[in-house]
Amino acid sequence: MKNIRIKDIALKAKVSTGTVDRVLHDRGNVSEKVREKILKIIEEMNYEPNFMARALGTKKVYHFAALIGDPGIDGYWNDPKTGIEKAAREARQYGVEVSLFIFNPYDAESFIKKAEEATEANPDGILLAPMFYREVVPFFELWKEKEIPFVLFNTQIPEFDPLSYIGQDSYQSGMVAGKLIHYGQPQPPSVLVAHIDEETSNSAHLTKKEQGLRNYFVQNNLHHHYEIIKAELNRSNYAKFVAQLDAIFEGNPQIQFCFVTTSKAHEIAKYFEQKFITHIKIIGYDLIPQNLYYLNKGLISFLINQNPLGQGYWGINQLVDHLVFKKEISAVKFLPLDIVTKENLNYYIDESMLYNRL
Amino acid sequence: MKNIRIKDIALKAKVSTGTVDRVLHDRGNVSEKVREKILKIIEEMNYEPNFMARALGTKKVYHFAALIGDPGIDGYWNDPKTGIEKAAREARQYGVEVSLFIFNPYDAESFIKKAEEATEANPDGILLAPMFYREVVPFFELWKEKEIPFVLFNTQIPEFDPLSYIGQDSYQSGMVAGKLIHYGQPQPPSVLVAHIDEETSNSAHLTKKEQGLRNYFVQNNLHHHYEIIKAELNRSNYAKFVAQLDAIFEGNPQIQFCFVTTSKAHEIAKYFEQKFITHIKIIGYDLIPQNLYYLNKGLISFLINQNPLGQGYWGINQLVDHLVFKKEISAVKFLPLDIVTKENLNYYIDESMLYNRL
DNA sequence: CAAATAAATGTGCACGCACACAACTACTTA
DNA sequence: TAAGTAGTTGTGTGCGTGCACATTTATTTG
């Protein structure tokens, strides 16, 4: 079961290995006649390059930049960061170095500053979470001009043809939430959809989650019976935050479910705990420690896991596959929407488990 | 950021690369004094072997045998087979060849025959689903004597120290089912636990699933209120199978949930469909086509995915890591217990998605 | 048509490791 | 003490590629 080597191709085509190499890598300086002959033979023998030898034989250093939010400011970013670091560690053997550029996820200015720094570093590829639509667009144009491929994660912006988008299907995750609510309460309940700490106007994925939820009920012909209440909340003024919640729940005692579209489900859980509210079930996003605490306490029923670690990990890997291995990569990579409960939680958070996912 | 090479170690230790090589691979013939010095330097420089170069430098061919059930007889085995083939394809570069030995999962004799064939092929490693406890034990002893490492998946049998076990945590999956039932019906319901087409006496994992379910209710102090009815069913005589179900559901009209411990949830769904039973929710295992059909129709509420594809994939990979790369591998690898509904199904079945898991 | 340039092709080494083989040292034995 | 042997250590080549450099062939120019 011997592997076909470049040497074999060269032999059969009666040329030197150097020429085959040029054809394989489009290095030019090959006559059209010879090129075609070689391509045909490559096809015939269905040659597959040996990645190990390829990686061994090249000493080129690839420099990637990763633009992510500050985990110190919002714990959500811990996982993408870990994923990126893991991928970076694995890719080190192939001559890949990843530099992190960490911005304040609540400050567009900070994003601009870090994006500029990343651009100045003149990397071979960029991975970023384009949180601020307006602010990121000029960079997309700049990078396109400089021919620096970029991979998006977390937030999808297809208009500027990124090399790839990694992330959740926000809309579909809303559908999953709908299912969980419907399953948990066949009688028509009222649902509070809470957007916490982010403007829906500048982050499309929140709206998509809400739409997914609403459409679940439409598609199942239930929307006449269900009541969906929407709220945009902000913790910057905590007293006001609590007052808003008071108003909502006192004014709508019929609410039985709360769907939190950001990673802040724990804030609602905390509120419920303090107010001794036990009859409302919470469904939220992301396995951050605060959420896990309330998941284990039973105040949060389900968390939808968007695989933030995987997003970072696969994001870097897309760049590696494209630039280092010259593989064809898919333009979109949706990650699974895991439904996480107290009972299956362990399989999603244990570090060693992460390697087990296929 | 240059990598440390064996050569660097040899230089620093003032020995030849051959000697370092002997230490790294425990090939013997190294004086204790030198050995320790080298080990210390390896530690100091924290050397990490370059797997590519390692794989490239050895031309040894590894021969693995995989013993699995026949997908033609029970569709469940399609996924492990696919996973094994995928891993085999990836490992080809490292000189790994995998031969499949496919037995009839309902026939112990067939298992013995195939296990004998696999043994005769004298492989370097074996991956198998030890479905028949009594029948497999002699082989464990034989392989141990012949020093052939074996990896188990699907069914755990720790007594004969396999190299590794890959698979589900059956007990915990029962707990997950308990949660889903409890969440879907806070008022104490009755649950039918159905073991279909397998003897609980010879397959421990079915019993573990049931125990997990029961213990969910115990741990949440609910066991006084819930009623759990157990049934062992077999489709070999289909008329009898239906008659049994008739008896159960007519005799227990209070049943609201059905938990099927094998991959045969679709049989119950089919029965419900024919009998126009709509008020009983089904929770089952495995994303086989028949189950997906009824999941999409809404007759099955949830499927617990044990990642059968991953089991095959990681099973082969454990052998590869151990034998080819001489890595340390974990004795147990539990795969995530995915909760799958109609709404997030796509992320678990689309082939291209499988690569996205971390 | 010779010289200069451009295009095409060939050659050989390095990447980091494994392994076969060669060589050296220390210890026995007669 | 020389020969024999076991215990150590050193050397060199191949694995499949990529790439820098050398060489040959075709094309252009004055």
C-alpha cells in the first residue's frame, strides 16, 4: 500500500521532481505542455501529498492575529481564548505563531485600536469576532486590499467574503429554545425573552435568536396561544436593572419561562433566588461558571452551548488548513447546538473531554 | 521559536543522537549514569517530539483489526463503521491498515468465528465491541498472552484491563433521560422502561441506563411519586411483540413516558402511530434513520446520542496514538451525551459537521 | 549570427526522527 | 596477556517535501 510520491510522478512524466513541485504549487515557469502532462499523471495516480513531509520540509513561519474580547471583562471570552491557544499549541509544529489582540467587548474604540494593531503586525491571517458591525467594515476592506485572509467567528457577516465563518446558527438555537419551552409546558405559557447587556440594534445574532423562538411557535401552529414578551435590559445601572425586572414580573405574573439570549442567564437566576421566585424556568446560553452554578442549583433548566471553545479552535484551524496545508476549506462551519443540563454537563466542560469530540 | 531537536539534546549531553534515541524509546543498552543525565536534559529543555518527523522516519506497517456488528443486520453499526473507516483513512499516512471483521450482532457463534479470524490475522492491535460477555472472555485472555493490545467500545468490561475503553456512560445517560422526563412533566408520571431486542442479563449497559433513570428520581427525592414499569421485549416474534405492548399500555393507561434503552425507539413510535396513541412521549437512543424519521414526525421527543461514529473513530485513534506515536493514552474516554431534538438534529448528522466537534 | 536575456528544467540539501550497522570500551576467560 | 564477549556509544542513511541554486534550452536583440 505504498504511497505515491512526487518522485514517482516525476519518473513517470520523465521530468525532474522540481518541475512537478512547480506544477503542484503553481510556481510558474512550466511550459503548458509539460504542465498538462503532469497534471494528468497526478490525476491518474491520484497522488495525495504527505502532510507530514510537507510540514517538515518547509521552514516558513506563519503569523496569525486573533482579535477577541477580554475574558477579564466578560467571562464569555475565556473559552474562545482557550480554544485559540489550544489550536496555536498544536500548530506550532507547523511553524504557526498566533498573537492575541484583546479588546474591551463593550467599547468600540478599543476594538478599533486593537484591530489597527493587528493590522500593523502584518499577519498572514486574521481570526476575529466582529462584534461591532459599523466599526469593522473599514478593516474588512483594508484587509481585502492587503490580501490578508480573515476568518470570522461568533458573529456572521457574509457581505465581505471572509475566508470562513465559524459559529453558531443563532436562528436555529432559538428554535431549540422554543422546543424546550414547548416540551416543558404543553399548555400555552408566557415567555419572557431577555436581551441583557447588548444592544439588539448592533448585534444581529440576538434578534435572530428571538426570531428562531417565535418561528418555532409559528411553525408548530401555536403562536396564537403563546405570549412572548420582549425586554432589553442593561446591568450598567444595577438598581435600575432590578427595578425593570420587578416591573416585568409583577406586571406579568403569568410568565413561566425566561429565555436569555446572551450569556447572562445567571443574572436572572440570581434575581429569582433573591426574590424567591421558583416557578419560572430559565433557558440560557453558554457554559460560563456563573451559569453553571445556577444550572447545578436547578434555577437554570437548560443552557444551549454554542461551543465557544470550538469556535476559537476551529477558527485557527481554518487558517492553518488554508495557508499551511493549502487545503480547500468550507466557507461556513456551524458548530453543534448542544443542549446542556446538570446531568450531561460534565461531558461538555471537562477539558480532557474536549478532545473526544469529532 | 525553534523547536528542540534530539540533536540539541545530544549536543548538550555530549553524547550521540543514537544514545538519546535509546533513552527516549527505552531500547536499553544505556548506562544508568548517561540515561539519567539525558533524562534530566530532556526535562530541562522540555523537549517535545516532532510527530511528523517521527511518523516520516519509520516505515513500519501497523495492522489493526476491528470487530464490529453487521450494519446490514442492525443499522446501529453503520456509524461506528464509518468512524473506523474515517480514522483508518487518516492513519494510512502513518502506515496503519485496518481490517474489518464483521459479525452478526444477534449471534454469539458468529462473533466467536470472527474473533478467531481476527486473532489469526495476528494484528498489532484490536478494536472491538464486546457484545457477548461470556464469549469474549477467552479472547481477552488469549490476546493478553499474545500481547496484542485491545480497545473496547460500546460496552465496558474493565476486568481484563483493555488498553482503553471508549464509549458512553450508560448510567449517566439514564440520569439525563430522567431529567428530560421530569422537566417535561413536573407532576409525577408513570414511565415505561423498555428493553428491546437485547437480554439485560448479557448486556450490562441496559441495566445501567435503567439504574441511572431510577436514581435520578431518588436523588431528587421524587421516587415515591413516580412509577417506573419495566419491560423486556423482543421483536423476533412480531405478533407477540405487539401483544405484549397492548397488554402493557392497556393495563397501565397512566403511562406518559416511554424510555427505550436500545436503539429501537422507532418500534414503539411505529406502534403508537398505528394505535393512534399520541399522549405518551418517547425518549430513546441513537440517531439511526428509523429513529430520525419519528423524531421529525414528533413521535419521538428526544434521542440521546452516544456518538457511535466517534466511538469507532476514537477507538482506532487510541490504537494509533499508543502504537504509532507512543503517546500516553487515557484508559477511559467517555463521549458526550448529546440531547438531540428535531431542532438541533442537523448538527449531529451532517457528515461535514462531524469534523467540527472538538 | 553571436551575445544577451528570458524561460524552462535539473540538482542537491535540509527538515527531525528511527533504525541498522559500525566502532569502541570494559570485563571475562583460558 | 591476548582473545573473546557483553555492554555501550557513534555514524550514516532514508522517509517525502520544499526550496535555493545551478544548468540547460528557447527567445530576443543589435
